[in-house]
Amino acid sequence: MQLGMIGLGRMGMNMAHRLIAAGHEVVAYNRTREKTAQLAAAGGRAAWSLEHLAAQLAPPRIVWLMLPAGGTVDEHIDSCVQYLCPGDIIIDGGNSFYKDDIARADRLAPKGIHYLDAGVSGGLWGLEFGYCIMVGGDERVFKHIEPILGALCAPEGYLYCGPTGAGHFVKMVHNGIEYAMMEAYGEGFNIMRSSRYGEQLAFEKIAKLWNRGSVVRSWLLELLEKVFQDISRLDEIEPYLEDSGEGRWTLQQAVELGVPAPVIAASLFQRFESRGNGAFSHKVLAALRNRFGGHQVKKSGMKGMP
């Protein structure tokens, strides 16, 4: 099949390469021309503007966006629309909020342009092993693009999840679970590191062992094994964690639905704490413990508060 790919970042570039390798025709546009030229050299077709991209696609056009969530997606959709026709398809493959999908589909419907939301998981390894993609929107449109999904994904690695927003909703919850799993692994290895056995334990071997029949085996552990092989004690890494938004959205939904999600909540708050946002609260607790129980407060040049 033929499709236009807008956004050649870490995910978009690899997805385009995988599609080209499977025999699909990819017309690519990126804000920086260097990446567009790079993909063209690898067998894709370059588009130097959104108008140029649309002109190279045969109706019904398929335009796949791999862009940061939020205003950037809306800006590109609004720009694309003037070059598209009824029956064309826009797919947002980024990590958009599912309610934004519903608004976009409603905005495009009067123009006769179809909209699919596609939550994509697989990271940098998707190029080699295939992606996992969760799709929302009109099921007939989903069936039309299935050859593309089949080329992108691991075996049985894509699913029609339901109407508009369902794909990104499922991906949002997926990422919330991912936060919690990563936090649990981090805490577990920290306990081992802090123990009397910490200096002797080979963390890369433990990660490998746990992926051999253990109930906690996972692809995250496979990656962690490789991490410990490269940086055995992680001394070169700063303990600073960003969050891309999906964890927050998952918790917002839990609050709206009245569904408890304490583990996901704790994992998100740990990310906030890693940025120094928990430091003052720790000081408050230490001061209180000193006042009510006489517990010492550790401070440079000071043994404890009176």
C-alpha cells in the first residue's frame, strides 16, 4: 500500500523503514529536511511540504502522523486537510489523549475525512521485532489499512479496540501499567543493591534468570539485563525521570471513574519526586520527627536539631 508518513522522529523513522522493507510505498515529510532526505535515500519518497506529500498520494490517501501529542498534531491536521479529499484517512500514531481524538474525528467528519487513533508500543526495538498497535475509529477504515498494520506489527500485534479514542485509551492505560511495572523493578533492584549482598549480586544475571520461567519475566527485564551489562551499577545515570503524560491521564481517568489505582499513582508520584519535587516534603517530615520524637535531622555541619 501507499501512505504518507509525517514525523520522522525515533518512532516514525523506524516505522517508515519497516514499511519500506515490507514493500509498502512511503512518502515522508519531516520538519527538518535532513531526515526526509535520509529516508528517501533508504527507499522512501521525499515530500518537502504537506502539499507536496498529498500530491504524491493516490486517493484514498492515507496520512499517518507520528508527532508529539497536543497542539502540534492539531496544527498538522489542519494544514493537511486543505490538501485532502473526502474518503482520505488521517491516522494519529502518537500518544494523544483519547478525548482529543473524539474532537478531531468530529471536526473531520463534515469534510468526509476519516480519522483513526493508533496507540503504538514497541519503542526503538519495534523496527526489528515489530510493534504492538491499538486502533480506534471506524472499523471499516481499520480493515482498509490492515495491510499496513500487518507489516508494522509483531505477529498478532494489532487490535481494533473500538470507536474513536479507544485505541489511544487502551494505549494510555498500557503506559500507566508500564509506569508501575518499571517502578516495581526499580524498587526491587534497589532493595538488593542496599542489602548485605549488594556488592556481590550480579544484577544482569538476576534479570536474565528471572526471564527463565519466573512469574515476573517480561521484555522490560530483557532490556534491564542489557542495561546492567553495559552499566553494571548505573553509576553514570542521574536519578531523574520524565513522564510523557499517559500516566497522568490514566490517573485522571481513574479519578473520573472512581476506580482505585494506587500502584500506578505511586509510580507516577515517584517520577515527580525524582525531579526534586519531593525534597521539601522530606525536610518537613524530618523536622516533624525531630520535634515530636527527638529524632536526629541529618544536615551538613549539624548533628541534629535541638
